[in-house]
Amino acid sequence: MNEELLVFTTVVEQSSLNKASKLLNLSQPALSRKIAKLEEEWGVSLFLRKGKRLELTQVGQEAYVYALAQLKRHQKFLQSVSRFKGTERRLVTIGASLTTIQTTLPPLVTALMHKYPDIEMKLITGKTHEIVASVRERKVDVGIIASSIQETGLICIPMFDDHLELVVAKNHELAGLVRAEMDSLRGQPMIVFSKGTWYRRLIDELFGRYGVVPDIRMEIDSFEAIVRLLPTCKTAALLPKSYLRSQLLRDNDLVTVPMKELAQTRRETCLIYGEHTLLSPELKEWMKEIKESLPRELS
């Protein structure tokens, strides 16, 4: 019945079977049959034809008011049912590091909320080892970490590879280089991540391997702050490629400078969950989709 009521109200509002059929993606004969079914069930004529236009009969006008009210009540009922379902299966707890929140998590959350707009999300932050512990102790449903792990009882799903890139302002002395060398960073004023972060460990290992000591001006754990300070402080930074979208670089007058040694900072962002964790069908589908689509979005 609700389908016929929707067809009826659409025909009324379009005043044309042709326009209504295009809007509803139904053939005109199918549309006419649904209207005829209503007229037969109610025992009245709902429309008068005047040329190519349709006009409501007097009883058709009353039927239109009734149909609108019924459809509104039905929509309200569906929304109520959706809320009840949400209390049972639409709460997702995600654990991630602060750096992951700034790079990987936004597109993941966007994908999840777009597909399941009624889902309720809870976010827990921490360092990689803390997120792993939270997943192990079932404090979170899934964790997103900037490394690959092998631990009994945990499932680790690789999502995409990432690496650091050298970033400077367009007017920086390194901006014109076709390719920078590690020696280019020796004594170079830089902004780096705070100690204890995964990215800082990558940077320190890289500098140690080549015996390079940069001039570290600031230690910050916010990608956004680093990006905004680079032009002002005339410094360089090593930032994850996953964060460096083209629009971000353009908006802040920044460029990336190729450096072959940075391939050694490769790391794998993974999604982890407990082997015996009961994941909802929605969450399983979301995990499958992001594994397939995220590498393309970040490339």
C-alpha cells in the first residue's frame, strides 16, 4: 500500500505520468496500473485528464492529504525502528594513535558514516602498544596502527603502505632541487614529531643510519601545526605521504622534494581486532571496503 501511496503523491505533485515515471524510474504502464489499483480498492476516480495534464477529483484531493499523512507516519515509524536497532548493534569502538587520527582515520570514518549514517562511534586514542593492548583486552572493537604486528589471538589486516616525504615551503632553498640527498638535511632547520611517536622513531633511525644531525627547531605532535609553521619558520619537515594531499600542499604553498633514502621509512598501516571478537556485519563490510578503496584514495 505504501508503494502505491508514494506513486500517487508523486503523480499529483508532478501533474504528469511522464514526469512521475522518470522520477520514480517506473514505466508509464506500471505507473498507471498502480493508480488503477488504488482507484479499484477505494472505488473512486482520483484524477481527471485535461490534455496532457492530470487534475485531482474532489475525492482525489482528500486522498492526497491522507496519503501524505500515511507516508509521514510510516517514515517516522522506520526512524524509530532504526534507533532501536542502533542500541543493539550500531556502536563501534575504534582505537587509534593521534597521528593516525590526523592521517588515516578521517577517510575511514567518512566511509563508515556515509554507509551507515545511524552508527554510533566511540574513539579511544593512545600509542601503538596501548591500542594493541586495548584490542587484546576487548576495550575496543578494532584498532588502527601504523605498523604490522604478529600476536597470538589478534588478526592483523594490512591496509596500505606509507612512507615519509621531505616537505618545504615553495620559497625554501631545497624546493628547487630535482632530488635531495641525506646530506641536505645536515644542520638543516627542521620541525619534527614529538618523542615517543612512531614517526619520530622512524626519523631518528633514519638520521642515525646516515649520521645526519639536523637543526631541530621544534618538536610537535600535530601535523596541522607543522604544516602551518613550515613557511613561517623557513624549516623543513618529514611528513607521511598519506597526509600530504595535493590540496593541502597547494593551500599552504608547500612542495615535496624527492629523496630516495626516504623509501627506507616505509611502514604498513594495519587494522587489528581480536580473533574471537564478535564484529557486526556492518563493521565487517566496512573493513572489507576500506581495504579495497583506501589505497586508491591515498595514492
